[in-house]
Amino acid sequence: DAKTTQPPSMDCAEGRAANLPCNHSTISGNEYVYWYRQIHSQGPQYIIHGLKNNETNEMASLIITEDRKSSTLILPHATLRDTAVYYCIVRPEHSGGYQKVTFGTGTKLQVIP
Amino acid sequence: GAVVSQHPSWVICKSGTSVKIECRSLDFQATTMFWYRQFPKQSLMLMATSNEGSKATYEQGVEKDKFLINHASLTLSTLTVTSAHPEDSSFYICSATPAAGLNTEAFFGQGTRLTVV
């Protein structure tokens, strides 16, 4: 799996958009960008993933640059419950239930009241 | 979404005893499950891949005789920490993905906090 680089920590004011960057300059053509988050003392939670196009779901938006070397996860209106460590991961899509995830160090997002 | 459940959520045991942690996929079948370990203020580290009906695959540096994994059914994998010592105290997390179809995300259990005293 390609290596990713994320800032170790970020702050965001409650109600504002949180923009979390991720660099993945060695990403391969068949690798997707995934985002997970881990709230303190809980298991990780899937947020969103994408290949080339920007994606949006009920949790967040994912913006991938045209050259696919970086991406940004956007939480449009951050709440205190969004305080967590956010992990950006790049990996091929697998079928048949084989979804090993290799975690980097992630970005610790602190949402401030 | 799919649910993965771990039991227990936390456990305290005496040094030298063994502890079993269960990981269940509640609404889907999983031929493969993964076990992770997380020390305080660190990221999740993959320990082993649990394969239904066959032996687990361990990551480099993980002792297979100490961390026994059994994946006897398509909905249950167990991790047994044998002869636990204080340095085994950690947060243990499992993950699984539905075996059928093309599913892209992994689902994680809520984790088990093991404290060895």
C-alpha cells in the first residue's frame, strides 16, 4: 500500500468546516483513497473513499486532486463529536472480504467550542 | 451498516493467566478477520489475519504461540492472549468485511481494553 503523510494535529472551531489534508504522492493507478476515524477508546469508523472523482456522503466530502497525489477530507460543519484521529489510507479495492487496513499515524482533530 | 462486535469491552487479568477475546460479525459472514493492537497514543498495528477454517497468518514480530487465533465459523474469530504479562496490556481491535460481493470498507469492533496486573 502507498505511504501517506498527514499533519499530526489540527484544531477546528465548532460549526466551521474542517479540512484535513493528506499527501499520497506514490499512489498507484488502482489504489483508492480511504478515510477512517477513531474516536478515543473506540474502534475505527469508515468515513468515505474515492478513486479519482470527488465524493460526498452524509458524513463528509472527499476532494482528490487531478494528479491524485493528494486529497482533502472535509467535514462541513464540525461538531465536538468529530474530535478524533483521522486516518488517510491508500490501497487497492478488494473483493471477497479481504480488507486489511494498514494505519499510519493520522491527524488528531480537536474541535473547539 | 454492517456490525462487528467484540467481547468483552474491557478485561483485567492477573499476570500469567490467559484471556480470550471474541470478535463477531453480527449481520454478515466473514471469511477473513483481522486483529490489531494499539498502545496508548500510538496507531493501530496489525497483529494477524484470521482465516476461517485455516491457520492464521501473523505479522512479523507477533508470537503465534502467545496470541492464539481461532476462526471456527464465518461469524466468529477469537484471540487468546496466553500467559499474559503487563506488557500485553493494550487495546485490541478486530475488523471484518462481508465475504460476499465487492465491499470496499472494513468494519471494526469497538475494541477490548486488556489490563494485565
